[in-house]
Amino acid sequence: MRLSYPSSVKVIQVPCTGRVDILHLLKAIEDGADGVYVAGCLEGECHYLTGNLKAKKRVQYVKKVLKDLGMEPERVEMFNLSAGEGPRFAEIAKEMTERIRKLGPSPVNMRKAA
């Protein structure tokens, strides 16, 4: 089955969301991403036991950092789904794209353009 999601979504695969670091999320924003989301295993079903829980904490921390910087914390999000939920992944991609569209371009991008 071919999934259809917005072409603006760039997928970066990692063995486990536990490998996603705070710096990865912040660097994506700094490099021009208007928003970032992490799609990990269902809670309690991580092959690496707690990787998705670590990722969730890191996403929450980045949300706090963005808020402290005067940016919308909604630009970063964590979703939990199973590998068999491809259609849900595409739905999340569309939801996040719409959320970011409503928020507008990242203030970081606006500062770079000035």
C-alpha cells in the first residue's frame, strides 16, 4: 500500500525513537523546519523497552525550550503508533502539516530572512 502524505514532510528513520536527541529536534527548527514530530512505538511496546518514553520526555523538554524562546510549543509533537498503522502515520502527517500551516512560518526562518 502506498501512503499519501504531504510532500513537505521529510521522514528520517532511526532504529528507535530513543535515539532522537534534544539537539536533533532543535537543530531541525534552527535549520528551517517550521515543525517537527516524532512517531514512535506504542507506549509499553518499545522493542528497546523505554526508547519511546525517553523520546517523549525529550519532546516535552523541547516544547518547554520553544515556549521559553517565545515560540509555539505546538511546533513539536510526539505520536505513538504501531508499525502496522501506516494510514494513521499519513493522517498524522496531514494533521501536523495543517497545524504548522495555521501557526505560520517559524520565527527562526523569519529572522534568517531579515
